[in-house]
Amino acid sequence: MKPGTVSAALKSGAIWGFIVLELIFFSIAGEFFSLSDKAFMDWDNMLLLLKQSAPIGIIAMGMTIVMVNGNIDLSVGATFAIAAIVLLDSMTWPLFAGLGDWVIPVAWVLALAVGTLLGALNGLIVWKTGVDAFIVTLGAMLGYRGIVFMFNGEQPTSHLNWTLVDFAEAKFLGLATASWFLLAATFVIWFIMTKTVHGRNAYAIGDNREAAVNAGIRVGPHMMINFAIIGFLAALSAVVFYSESGSVNPNDGQLYELWVITAVVLGGTKITGGAGSVIGTFGGVIAIQLLRKGLGHIGADTSTVNLVIGLILVAVLILDRQLNMKGKEELKV
Amino acid sequence: MAAITKQQIGSLLAKQGILIAFIAFLIGFTIANPKFLTPDNVLSVIRSSAILGVMALGVTFVVISGNLDLSVGSMMSFSTIVVLDLHDKIGPALAIPAMFAMTLALGALIGFLVGYLKLNSLIVTLGMLSAIHGLTLTYSGGKNMDIADKEGTWFSVFGQGTALGLPVPILMFVAVAAFLGLVLGKTSFGRKVYAVGGNGTAATFSGIPRARTVFMCYLISAACVATAGLIQASRSLGSQNTVGQGLELEVLAAVILGGASLLGGSGTIFKTVIGVLILGFIQNGLLLIGLQFYVQFIVTWVIIILAVWLDIAAKRGKLWSPIA
């Protein structure tokens, strides 16, 4: 057995152990505190949970590859809002008036293209200027949000297309449309990260950028592709969510970046890059949604959810540190 | 010969670029609208920047020590809500020290986690952003907090009063900036902060107590947040639970604009003040020349990236990054 295998297994399994713990806790606590008669571990409830995880979860898949690559993206919430506006507003453009329901795929493509471009723009700036991704996307978060507000001021942008709503509310094999998109995004990013050269290079760059450069890996294009991917996924998340709701407020998506990063970090991805997995992130997304739902189930309000999630994030860091301690002590020699 | 001149320009830009840009801004806006540089307008800009500014002063310490603080926004909401609540319960004279103590306790907790346990500051303060927001909501029960007797309290002096012909928030901002500028620039503690942020390992080997220095930086940041919360509470005498939401990023933007490196080890209080003023004057200037309020976000975006880009370009001597 290689050194560190046990702690690695512990770490990758920790999030699933945590999910099981949450399920047990909320099931038992629900018996005493819940206001509803329904059991927490109800199949329908779990399916609903998967659906509700989709908006954060889809973006979290992109954040995983960006963070494994050694970068971070704080602008996803604003990209999400821009894509939502493009989706809903473009369906009303006179240009597409003759298309009938064919306007839907056009609007989807437009929204996704805008998200991809905004992500790629971040990537291009990080690549060409050498400014840290944290600063570039912090700026973009303000800038993109400014674009959102300039579009319609404080007013919401609304457009309901019933064909679209029907599609978003449809169920296929028992799973809601949004759940399918979450699963698809998870699978595709998992495939990219584990089965392709691009994914392997992303890990290599995040682990040791200098070594990656010396090995002849072109760092810049890989980073830009990853930013384009997260931009695309932020837009996809908006497309899935707003197809159903049909109305976007200019503040929508605010603090999404924090939820997403929390999920990714809970899932075991290292903020310094080089380590992390999509499966872990999927666990992190489910764990967070379970916590929100579970606390709601036993009658706690949103304030408790914020408090608990913040403390859990810190606790995970402390645990992670304890697990890493031994390895680091050996390295110090 | 030409090469030397180019280098000199580069190093001048690297050292004073942000100041040059600031002056260029002032001149540009003044030409566009003569009202821009009148004393009334300047005072009103600085006054409205004071809350953000005081917070940025504390975060400067944290950033120079090589860490981040994303929790200042929700911590500011916390102190604002707490001091407003205690004002009616135990009176302003006791409410203010009680609020400072509670905010400092939060800062001490973060300082302990980042300094002594050496946890990643980005994630710790991200977690604390959420946790403190939850704490604030639990404390207030989700309701807005208001002072019952808004006319008859001297508490409003910190946000609305004037002394020496100047608004009190400006005086507090200047006083805190002067004090912290001295601490950072002229004391051995200040040198330790730079040392820890510049090269933590080297600092440890030179016998500098790294953990305690980082801990102190977070305490200073919390004290600044409490001061900002005091000004905010006193100015409005009532508040929502989310009053500081999102401020952490604006604060960070101001600190970065001032030229502090996120890698730690560089930055000064003076430059942070410039960064704060740039943000304030841009916001004001764009409004004065008749642009929509939201344009400032886009301009801030461009300026942050340009400022940091030119800074590192001057240091490496090349405009474009060497990333292949």
C-alpha cells in the first residue's frame, strides 16, 4: 500500500459518510421535531432534493475543474444572471417572431454562447495578463453584475413560454429535467477530467505549474478552456432553472459563487489546485442540499442553515488538516 | 539609453502608478464637470467612502500578512445589528464597548483558525461569512433593527455629527488611517506583518511569531469592522440584517486597487486610502457626468484588472504574461 492511501480513502469517503450521517440524523430528529407527518427519507423527497441541487450542482462541476486547475471563479453568479436574461429576453425579440416554438432552442444556444464567451473572456485575461484568477473574476463579478443591472435596472425580466415550462417540468424515468441536466453535467465533466488529455493536464498544472510547463504543457489554453467550461455550465444552470420559473431578478445568482465553492471544498477539492474529483463535488452538492432541506424539515430557519454550513466548512478544514498532518511531518525532514 | 528610460518609466509606474492614475482621474472628471472638485462634493464623497474605507484599512493588514478576509461584510452587519439592539437595552455608552467585544471575539476566532491552526484563510473566512450571517439573523430573529427614540440619542454623533467643521465619519476614517499607518509603517509589529506575508518560512526561522502576528491582523480587521458598524448604525439608526452584504468584495477591490498583492508582503495604509478614494470618486464622477449608476461596476471591473496588470507588468518588465 502506498503511503497516504488510508488518509486518501478516508478523505474521499468522508463526504459520503457525512451524507449518511445527515440522513440518519434528520430521519430521527424529524420524528420528534418535524411539523409534517411525512418521513424525511421519502423517495419523492429525495428526488425533489436532486432537482433542487441542480442550479448549484451544475455550476459546481465547472468550479471543480477550474479549482483543480489551480484557479477560482467568483463571477459565476453574475454569469448565471446574464445568461438568464439572454434566455428570457431573446425569446421576445422581433427578429425571432416567426420561429414559433423553434425560438426555444435558439434562445438556449444564445444563452449558452454568452455564458461560454464570458467565461472564456475571464480565461483569456488570466492567460494573457498573468493577473491572478481571484482578482480577474472578482472584477468580472462586479462588471458582469453591472451589465445585468444596466439591462433592466432594478426591474425583473420576465417571459413565460409554456412549451418551455412543460419541458422543464417534465419527468423522464422518474427524474425531473433539471436532475437529468445535473447528472449529464456531472458525467461529462467526470469524463473530461479522468479520461482526456485535457483533464490530466488540468491536474498537472494545478499540482505544479512549473513542472507542467517544463513537461511541455501549454498552461494558458488549458486554463482558458476550463473558464469557458464553467461559463457554459453557469449558463446551462440558468437555462435549466429559468426555463421553469420564467422571471429573473437582477440580484439572482448573488452568493452562488459562495455556495458553489462551499460544495466543491466539502467534496474534497483542494483550493490550491491539483487534487479533487467530480464525484466528491457531487457528494458535496448533495450534502449541502440535504442540510438545507433537513434543517428545514426539523423546523430550523435559514439563519441556522447559514450558521451550520459555515461551521461545517471550517470543521472540514480542521479535519482535513489533521489527516494531512502526518504526511507533512514526514516531508519536513 | 532608451532601454534604461523605459525601465525607469516602468519602475515609476510600478511604484506610483496608482497615484498617477488617481490624479489623471481627478483632472479628467474635473474637466468634464467643474462641480467635481468643489469642497462640498469632495467631502460628501469621502464621507460616503468612510465605512468602506475603515474596513479596508483593517483588511490591508490581513492581506499584507498573506491572507484574505471575506467575512468583513457579514461581520459589519453583525456589529451594526448588535449595537442597535443593545442601544435600547443597556444604553449607548455600554452598547458600544459590548459590540466591540463581541466583534473582536469573532475576529479572534478567525485569527485562531487561520493563525494558529494554519487553515486556508479564503475558505475559513468564506465559512465565517455564512456563519456570521446566520448568527446575525438568529440574533435579530430576521427582523430589521431600529432605535426607538431616534431624535433623543447622542448615539447619532458618529454617523451624522460634525466636529472641527468636518463630518465625524471622515474624522474617524482619518484618525484610524493615521493610527494604523503608524502601526504598520513605524512599529516592529508592522515589520513583522510584512515579514510574515513576504516569506512566512523565513519569518518563522528569524524568530518572528507567525501565528500571533496573523492573529493580531485579524483582531485589527475586526476592530475596524466594529468601527465601520458603529458609523453605519449611527448614521441610519436602524438597519437590515444584510447591510454589509457584498461589502467584503468592494473592500478587497479597494485594497487591491491600492496595490497590495494578494500574495502578501506588499501594500501600505496610504495606498489603501488612495484605493478607497479612487472607488469613491469614480462612483461619484460617473454619476456627475450623467452616466447610469451601474456603469461604475463595469468601470471598477476594468480598473481593477488594469491596475493589477500594469503593476505586475512593470515588475516583470513585460506587458504580456509569460504563460505559454
